[in-house]
Amino acid sequence: MQNMQIVKQLEKYRLEHRISLQRLADDLGVSFSTVSRWFSGKTKPSKIQQYHVEKYLSKKEKKIRSNKK
């Protein structure tokens, strides 16, 4: 998945689930400023960060689906 696409997906998830930037940063193991720079477009996630974001989103989506059953 492309960097900016994953950032948009992450931001959408964060807003839909009312997750603060700080909590998201903590969950991903990065700083608040790192997440803030991703969302403002100043920087992009590195390959390893992108991998962890994809893993995070996949895990959260699976949890949501299992709760709906």
C-alpha cells in the first residue's frame, strides 16, 4: 500500500473511532509529533512504520468484525 494511502486510511480510522493522536502514537510506538507530521503531509511513514500501521489497522478491523457477530 502506498504511504499516503495508508496515512489517509489511518486518519479515517482514528476519526471514526475517536482516537486521540497521542493514543494512536502510543499504540504504534511512535511519538505524537511523528503521527502529526504524517497527517499534515510533512513526512511519510518509513517502510517499517508503514508495516506496523498496516498491521495495526488489520488487527483493529478484525476486532471490529468479530464484535459485530
